[in-house]
Amino acid sequence: MPDKTTALLFRTAVLTFEELGFLLPSEEVDARQAAAAPSAMVSLDFVGPFAGTLLLRLYGDLLPELASNMLGEEEAPPLQEQLDALGEVTNVICGNLLPAIAGREQVFDLGEPRVAAGASPADDADFGELRAETVVGLAGGRAELSLYVRAEVKV
Amino acid sequence: MSLNVLIVDDSSVMRTMIKKTLKLSGLPVGEIFEAENGAVALERLDEHWMDLALVDINMPVMNGIDLIEEIRRRPAIADLVIMVVSTESSETRIEALRNMGVDFVHKPFTPEMIKQKIENLTGVCADAGQDDSPAVPDSGPDF
């Protein structure tokens, strides 16, 4: 059974992909989704009662569908806008997740999403202590989310 | 009467989503301006009359909180109707925003949420009919 933080991370990601990306996430990841190649990665730093990074790795050819869904267009926008769309998804997940963990009275400041296509050197970066991670099945791919905490501030 | 709207968000995709929502809402929207941060938003406000600003919180260069504080300090635009469209979930910060005379829509939003909030804030209804004239008060802004 996942701990509370992991459950919140999964639920927040599912709701965001559903409501913002108009995708149908699944808890189970099938063989095709598991074998999908990396397509993009986003890291988003935050500070507040605790500081850290939310990391989202996207696998499979999902960026065009995600961006065109968000924009209500049949054709996918240019890659830069596709990456921007994924950055906004990560921003919404993080903005909803942190108060759900820390309490609605707490204030967090989010940084700018750093988005990179494909594999990124940031894969090897030290993001701090891993507090929660989850996987969401999405069409022909998946999203892996990891919540890292670097510093905890006593409030 | 049509509303000139300023959309302030560092995500171009989000700005496009909000713009489409406005156009589909049936609200009498005039010109729509965009800014990717608070500093650019202030330039747009210097250049054009706005009836409504839809503002994100977390942005580089100048964030939404600093932008709103600056707007409220400037007599010519201090009364601008502002709606924050953000992932912000902190009740502390939302209450602080409301104390600055700002309403709030949470991301992810539905088009209906945006439409209803704008109707409530501006008193302009979706069925008000299209009119090209911006909603500038008769007396004009007090520059």
C-alpha cells in the first residue's frame, strides 16, 4: 500500500492529466507503456515549509497529443509549445500537490519548469532525498513522477 | 460594451488556452493582450486600456503578487479588475489576494468557471451582445 505522500502524488497527477491534458491515465502500466522510450523531462524547484524538486519524466510519443488536447487543436503545435505544455502540467501538479501534503495554510513558491526533450543531463543531478515516486499509464506511454526534498523548514 | 483583456502567464500554452476560453465563452471580448511576466504586463497596461487582467502567480522576472501590488499602487490602473488564474492552493495566499481586491480561479479550470467569475467580477454577461467599443468608463481614466 503506498504511503500518503505517494498516494497524493499519484492522485494529483491523474487528475491533472485528466482535467488539463484530457488524457485517460491508468494505475496499471501495460507492456507497451513500460517499453516506451523517454521523450521529455521536467524538473520544477519549490521553496516553502520544505524545499525540493518535482521531477516528471514522460515516456512514449505523448507530447503532441497532450499539447494539442490542451490547445483544442487537431494538429500538434511546434515542439517548443509541446514542451511548454508539459511544463504547465508539471506546474499544476506541483502547485496542487504541495498544499495537499503540507496543509492548505502553508505557502510555497514554485520556480520555472525546466523542460528538456529526450534524456537530460539532469537525470544525474542530485535533487535531494526521494520522498515519493509514482507511475501513471498514459495511452502509449507513461509518466514517472518523483518528489525530492532538500531541506525541511520547521514552522 | 466589450472587454479588453490582458492575460499574464509565462506559459504560452496556458495563455492560448485562456484566450480560446474567452473567445468561446460568449462574453463580449474586445482586444486580448498577452504578457509573459509582470514587467511586460505593466508595459501593456501603460500602452492600452484594459478592463480585466487574468494573472498567474508564479512567473519569472516579476511574479503575479508583485504585479498586483504595483497595479494597486498606480492611480491610473489601481481599480483594474484582476482575476488570478493559478495553481495556488494556499488559503493564506488566496486570502491575501482577496484582500487586494482580487478574485481567484484555480488551475486546472473549466471554461464555465472562467466565464462565471468574469461575469461576477465585471457585471458583463455572456448574452450582453457584441459591441466593438471597449468598456472605458464615460469619464475616462484619471491620468
